[in-house]
Amino acid sequence: MSATEAREPPMRLTATGWTLVALAAAVALLVVASLSGLIAKGHPLDTLFVDPFRQMVDAPDLLVQTIWEGLVSGVLYALIALGFVLIFKASGVFNFAQGIMVVFAALTLVGLHEMGVPALLALVLAVGVMFVLAVGVERFVLRPLVNQPDIILFMATFGITYVLIGLGELVFGGNPKQMIDEQLFLPKGAIELKMLGGFVSLQKIDIAAAVIAAAMIAALAFFFQHTRIGRALRAVADSHKAALSVGISLNQIWVIVWFTAGVVALVTGIMWGARSDVSFALSTIALKALPVLILGGFTSVPGAIVGGLIIGVGEKIGEFYWGPLVGGGIESWLAYFIALAFLLFRPQGLFGEKIIERI
């Protein structure tokens, strides 16, 4: 390298990085001190920082059970986050309505079946309803607001949310409904596996949910990476003006993306509804997509997957091992705490693009 060539400065830890290193070192010292007997068993420091890990070692079967339940939740979180990613990549707008789309799609399926429509036909009709919704959003929301500031489009998704809430309550009522999982041939029961000196119970519906969600994520990843429409989507994501200059129709792309997000919402609603029920409270689960997106990055499909798994496993382990120390309820807020901590040292997410604007 010549003397005139620029040299990259050596990598240095930021203040936040040093803080994280110090915290990790402090926890490691506490663990060593507790194991060596310097901190008595039952001491608050031992209870908080060491005893949960001791429980993991003493009962590995419970640890595997907890991790499995976290993985299932994480895959479903990733599926919800994928709907946000698809729309954000195509339009640069965070779709606040994705959560209520999950509820509306599931309510449509169950409501049609209650009206006497066979389950499989109701499933097809529900897909058709999501297509009509995509066309309506493009025609009456996105097209009139094209070239408007992003905040205007973001607020428009709030309007879509309340329109779908009102329409859902008007047509299907506001009472919780039972998902038609048996009519859709989703499995029941559990599989008991003997391992690590104990038993691990795998609910068949959880296995089906993980397999279906993983297959759908893989299919969507293939579709958007190796098809003409997928290449058009990536072109739109890079630059709307450049995409228009080569003949790509933004209107068609937006319909395709919103329809795809609607199908993702339908599958998510079926899986979550089969595990609990179908109600408007289900839309709050979609808010877990926010920390998932912060961890993985708003424009990354792999990031949605990895972020979902981290959040799913993290909140289950936190609830099971640390929840009793604070009276429970960790699962409802731990994901947001993880996301907030993550923002301190990598705001763009694990797989997000770091954009530097020079003024």
C-alpha cells in the first residue's frame, strides 16, 4: 500500500460497546464467585445471576421444553414480521395494519364457515377476500397518496386498521371465535419424547405450525429471490423512479405485496387461533413483530427469521427462569426490553442496511 492510500482506522469499541463488555464481565465474575462459594447460595446475587443457570443444568429436559416452545413462538413471530418486511421493502411504509389483518383474515375464515361454507372453500374465499383487500388498499389508499411523505402513508395504515376493526365487528361480531382447526385437518394431541432424564412434550399443532410457517417463509424467500416478480420487487425497493423507468408497474407490485402480506396474515391467524382463539386481542401479538424487526432489520427476510427466533426463545426462557423472581409477566415486556437494549449498539438491526446521509 502506498503512502498516499487511505488507511482504515483501527476498530475501537464505542462507549456502549465497553458498557456491554463490562456488564458481561461482571456477570461472569458473579457466576465464578457463586460457584466457588464466595457468594452464598440463596444470596440475592446468586438467585438472580446464577441460580437460573443452575436450574438449566439440573433439569435439561425442562430447558429443552422451554426452548422448543420459544422456537415455535419465534417462527410465528417471524411470520408476522415477514408481512411487515414485504410491505416496507416495496413502499418504504411501516404497515401498522398488519396486526389487524391477521385478525380480520382469521375472522373471515371462521365467519364464513359459521355461515355454512365448507372449511376448505372458506379458506379459498378468505384468500380471495385478502386479494380484494389488497386491490382496495392500492386503489383507494396508496395510489392517491403516492409521492406523499412517508408519515402520511404511515398514518393511512392507522385508518386501514380501524376500518378493518369496524368491518370485522359489523360482519362477524366482536366475540371470540374458535378456530376450525379440525376441519382444516390440523393435528391434535401431543408427542412425548423421553430425553435427558425426563420427558419433553411436543404439541402436534405446534409442530404443524412450525413446519407450515417455515415452509411458507422458505417459499416466499425463493419467490422473491428467483422469480421475475421478485426481481421487480427488489428493484422497487431500491428505487421507485428507477423501477418506473424500466417499465415496472408500482400499482401491480403494491397489489402483489399487500396480497402476499394478506396470505401471510391468514396463515398466521390460523396458527395463532388454533393455539388460543380468534379475537381482536390477537392483534396485540403482532406488536411483537416490532422488536423482531428491530433485531433483524426492517428490510431483511433472514433478519425477520433470526429476530423472531431470538425473541421467541428469549422471552420463554426469561419467563420460565427469571419470571418467578419478579412475580411473572416477563413474557409481555421482555421482547421490548431486548429491542431497546439492541438499539443502543446496532440500530439498523443484524441484517439491516446502515444508511449514512451526508449533509
